[in-house]
Amino acid sequence: LAFRHQDVFSIAGSMSGGVDIRPFPLNWDIAKSLGTYADNKDIWDKNTVMELTHLLTPKSLALIIQCGTEDFFYNVNVKLHEKLALNNIPHTFITNPGAHNWAYWSEAIQYQLLYFHNNFKN
């Protein structure tokens, strides 16, 4: 939402985010909404964060991405970070030990809130 509506959002954060759903075509009943990945690649591309980075205007959206190194979404988060860096899109990227669970998120939220607090002041 923030990528598509930079006129509304000035800050966005992701903790353990499914920033690219395409590697998970059989998970979470996504195909019920988008159709199968094999038959609807274009729709999947239009609905995954990884393919929306072209919408970003540099420095219009403060962005923090955080993911645990044992999270099943870790690799897609690293790829998003690399794509943003390659395209000179400023962002904060944090990885630290942890999985896709409340133990990780209860720690991660502290970084997210501090990031939001500091950026709201600006």
C-alpha cells in the first residue's frame, strides 16, 4: 500500500514480510485470490512487493525492512534489499537471528517503533 500511495504514506515498515509471494505459490491459499501462479504470472507480479519497487520515488518514503535469519521469508527480504540498493532507493535493512514467530517480532517491533518515531520527528 505504501509503495502505491506515497502521497498518503511517508514511512513504511516490514517485519518478516512476504515481500515476494511468487516462491510460495501453494501457500496461504493465495491462488484462490490470484489464480495459479503457472497460469497467472502477470497478476502475481502485480501483487508482490518485489515487483512494485519501480513505483518508489527516492526519498519520498522512509522504509525499514527487518527479517530474522531463520525466517522462511529471509531470502526474499535479502533480495528486496539488494534490489532497492541497486536502484539507489534509501532504506534501512536489519537482519538478526530469529524465525517467523512472536519471539522475533516482540524484539523487532522495538526497532520499528524507534525508526517510525525518528522519522515522524523529521
